[in-house]
Amino acid sequence: MLYEGDFRSPPGRFALVAARFNAVVVDQLTAGALDALKRHGVPDDRVDVVKVPGSFEIPVVAQRLGKSGKYAAVICLGCIIRGDTDHYDHVAGAATSGIARAGLDAGVPVVFGVLTTDTLEQAVHRAGAKAGNKGFEAAVTAVEMVNLMALL
């Protein structure tokens, strides 16, 4: 038997956890995610947006939301841009593993929509300028995963 999610209007509420750091980029990711959810039949009143200081803080909030039983999926949005120190590596690694762990612990889709780029220009391109909007893509992934989980 083959199980695969689809893109029809999914049931349940959705949470977006969005970092305030690098807001010029993350706000565009958030707008893209909200647009994707709306286009897939999720009305605004079934979406909660939670702002956190930065990408490092996303996992603990995503885990809390996922475990609450209120949400079909949690979409994590942030932007980490490489700097002159190894701070980037620590934050990117912690955000990545923390978001994965949040999903495993919560048992609901917790979708990774955190940009990790070398430059601000790359981030802007991935937030809708030239390379599509990765926030939109994360929300579409959430829709597909919610529909898949309903089959399992």
C-alpha cells in the first residue's frame, strides 16, 4: 500500500513560529507561509503566529505548541546569516536539531523553514526575490504532511 499526502484543504489549526531577528527576511517568509495556507483552504482564523526573539528560540516554542494538542502542524520560520565568527554554526545546528526533535517529541509535523545563508542577498532571494519563497514552500509541506498523517 502506498501512502502519500496531498494538497487538499487540511483539517486543524496551524502554528507559525517566526523569529524576529532578521525580520526583513522572516516577515517575507511569514507572508509567504500565510499565503500558501490560504491558497490551500486554511482560513486566517485557523492560523496562529508566534514571534520569538531568534532562530535559536524556535525549537522550544515549536515543541510546546506541537505537544499542546491544538495544532495539526507547526511551521518554523527564521533566517540565520553567516557572519565573521562561528556563532552561525552553533545557532544553525541548534535550530536544525531542535526543530527536528520538536517534531519527533510532539508527534505532529514540525516543518523546517529556517534559512541558513552566507549573505543577506541569498536570504532575500530565498524569501521571495528570485528563488521562490521558502516560507510558502514550508507551509505547502505542512499541508502535505497533515494530510499524510491523517492517513497513517
